[in-house]
Amino acid sequence: MPVSPKPPVVSRLPRRRREHYFPRLPKVPPPIEVRVNRRVSFSDADPMGILWHGRYAHCFEQSNETLGRACGMSYEDFIQAKLLAPIVQFHVDYFSPVRLGEEVTTTARLVWNEGARLNIEYEVRHARGSLAATGYTVQMLTTVEGEPILVSPPLLEKCRKRWLAGEFHDGEGWRSPPEGAGQQA
């Protein structure tokens, strides 16, 4: 009896996500959100005049810094608390190229979780509103010596208390940060 050939192996690539990399837990507040505008400069672009893929990390970082300042967890706050927050995961899904000279808006959302970590989702949009890229970072909290922190430190707990009290949201969603806090040229 002839042996039938095996069916071809089909590789399943993970689907690119347009939203929600992290689960939304019941009975917790919505993510804290900030937006940062920036124009793609010559030094951001590759030889084809497209935002170089490695520069998305810079877009994410700019919005991450603004997010930290908005919720009381700036780099200065981490230094004073003798904490580090190294990135242990970084991911980007690309949807549409961003061109030299184009203005984009990067949105960062800190998503609630119960651990001693920061789960942040990002979205980069063209000025016309279409999606250019999404992504996320996971930052684990450590001591300045690099030892993992297993229980949420006071800095994170203070942010969570403000979050639960609604300081970062109004009845419709995100409460805007002070004028100019999230704008970059």
C-alpha cells in the first residue's frame, strides 16, 4: 500500500495586535494614558526616508517618560526611591510606514496589574489618525543592586492609590496632564 505524503507544515506566525496586549482585569481602573506628538527628523529616518524600525523604541520611551511624570513615577522618583525598572520585554507590531517630516502621536497606556512590574502598551498613529505601529514593554522593578522586588514598593503603591481614587481619570476617561506635560517637538 503506498504511503501518502505528509501534509505540508504550515507555519503560524503570531498575529499582529492592534490593541490590548495585556488583559484588562475586572474591577480595576482603566489604563493611565498619555500622548506625545513628534515630527520624524532626518536622523530618525533610514536611507529610504522611512522612520527606521529601531526609532520606535525612542518613540515609546518619550511617551513612557511623560507617563511616568504624569503618575508620579518619573526617573527622578525612581532614583529617590532607590529603585530600577529595567525593560525585560519589548515588542513592536508594524502596520504602516512613517515618513521623514511626518508628525506622529505616540500613546502610552499603563495597564493595571497586581505585580511589582509596569505593563505599558503603545500606539503610534499618523497625523491623519491611521495606525502606524503598536507595541508593549514589561518593566520589572529591582533594587539598585539589581535584585528583583517581589512585593510592590511604596512608589508603585502610591501611584495605585491615586489611580484607584480616580486622579488619572474623569467620568469620560483619561484626565489630561498639565498643559505641555506630554508635548514634544
